[in-house]
Amino acid sequence: MKQIDCQQCGTAVLVEKYSIPHTSVQWVSDAATSCPRFAEATADARDSVCGTTALSCSSLSQSIDDAVRDGRLEIKSRVEPVIGDALVEDAF
């Protein structure tokens, strides 16, 4: 995972891109306290949204898109494990 800093507030997250629409983001701090947009959205939606998983930050998304476009973050191939002969042989 690659560290990307939000261009708006400076919050750092770890990011992995597997395709244009598939982005994996790992927060290294609490999103609701480190990101002003998440803090605001969490306060507004406290009763209707469980946690921050349904929320997003357009500034952070733009920062990630810019990192891909600038070559600072590459889109990687993701290989899913396949059940095959290797697993069957290891079972015996």
C-alpha cells in the first residue's frame, strides 16, 4: 500500500488501486477525527449511518485520482487465489 496525503487537509491514508473503480483505502488514524469532511458527515449522520463506511471524502478521492494520473500510485493487477491441483496435493 502507498501513502497518499489528502491535498485539502493533509490526512494520510494507505491506498491500493486494483482498477479505476476499485480502490482500497486503509486509514492510519480515525477518519472521523482526522478528516474534516468525515467529521462533519459523521456528526450529521450519527443516527442514520453505522460508522463511517458509507461516507466518502471528495477531496481524498481527488487526491487519489491525481496520484494515479501523476504516476505516484499505480494500478496493480490483483490475482485471486484459485483452488486447483496445488491445494489438493497439499491436502494429502
